[in-house]
Amino acid sequence: MDDLIEAWQADGGLLPVSRLPGHELARVAAAADFAVLPVGAVEWHGPHLPFGTDLILAEGFAREVEGAGLRAVSFPAVPYAACPGQTRPWPGTVAVRPEVAVGYLCDVLDGIVAAGFPRVLVVNGHDANMSTVRAAMEWVSGRQRASLMLVNWFQLVDARETTELFGELPSRGHGGAYETSAVLGFDAEAVHLGVAPDLPPRPKLPTTYPYVLVESRPEPWQGWSGHVSLATETVGRRVRELAAARLGEVARAWVAAPLPGPPGADPAPQPHEGNA
């Protein structure tokens, strides 16, 4: 292990905390640029994708940090998450109540920071984690000096680029061509394209303004939607390449910025004499 740590200190890379002996923690934490925490879900994505789709993607993109030229320490992935009402009824989805998910993530992030890693990069593979992780980050940053970065792989390739990759048909739905291709890019044997028909998603609302729309079951819907027939391993490798490069770019910019000060309230300004 000593040789591995020495090489990591010299050349950078990704060091798994699960293999780190306790007596080396302080040394490694002092040398690390940041810790990495993948967060995923166990969730139905249709008949063609595995229940661990979000874990494959979160862990896969977290490993891509290896090539960013930085010293990172990887923590085991958070496998279970809050899941939307649209996927909870489907067999195989293991959903955690949102309040439990937030509390659990608070403790996980708090523990990583307390171990000596003020910077934590959370690599997300499951959209519903964006709100629960954000809430946990806000709580932890009010308790400890911390810089907590949340990156969702799905957003590292934009809609214009997916149109270039897949054509004009919608590709970015849950279990659709974009997500399916990304899994193909990491683990082609986990995908079974022939068992899922194309299920065109309902068109978006005709407005250019941002909105959040939460519905019980947006027909047509079978726990997934999209033109799966557009997914290919070649496109998946391109998605992986683009998103990994951008994740590295974000991480380098973040590490180059100064750490924040410790939390705490500044004393209230006192009125000047004679101005009371």
C-alpha cells in the first residue's frame, strides 16, 4: 500500500479509501485534492436496462476522475436513493423516503469532511438525488468548513449535442437513447436492446421559460420512455468521453479556487455612537 500511496502522491489518480489503512488517513487526506462520492439508485429503467443503471453511471464517471491529473480519494457509492412516484411502483425499484435519504447523505458527507477532506465531489447518476444531495450539502457546509461540488453526468452533455448524436427525435428521457447509450459505453453486456420497444415521450410544454413539472404517470410511460432503438455503443463511448473530459475540467477549476472560510455567523454590526 505504501508504494501505491507514493505513486498516487507523485502522479495523481484515484485512491480507494476502502483499501486505506487507518494509520495512513492523515497523510492521504493532507495530500488529497478532494474526495469523490458516487451517488446512484436501484431503480427500474425499463426491460432493457439493469436496475443498477444509475450506479453504473455514477461509479463509472467517478472513476474517470482518474485521468484529471489530480489526487482524489474515492469513497464507496451510495446505492439507494429517493425515487420519484413515476418509478416507485415498478418492481425492482428500491426507494428510500426523501427525509431518510437527506438524513443519510448528511451523515455520509459530514463523516467524509470530518475525516479530513474539506472538498467532496459528488458524482450523481440519478436525477432525484439532485435535491436530496443539495439539501445535505447545505446542512454540512453550515457545520464544517467544506467545499462540496455536485455534478450530474446527465448535464455534462447538453441537448444540442445529443441532437447531433441521435437526431431530432427525443433522446434524453428516463431509460431513453441517451442514458442507454451511456450504459453501453461503460458496460455493453448489461444492456438488452432487443427487449424494449420505442416509447416516444410526451412533448414538452410549448414554452421557453424554465419550470419543474412533477406528475404521477406522464403517458405514454412504462417506467421509462424514449427511442431506445437510437442507442449504440459507439455513441455511448462518445458520451462517456465528452462527459468525462468536462468532469475533469470542472474538478480542476474547482480545486484551483480557494477553499471557503469556516462556517459561523459574523457579529451583528454595532450602531455608531450618537446614531442610536
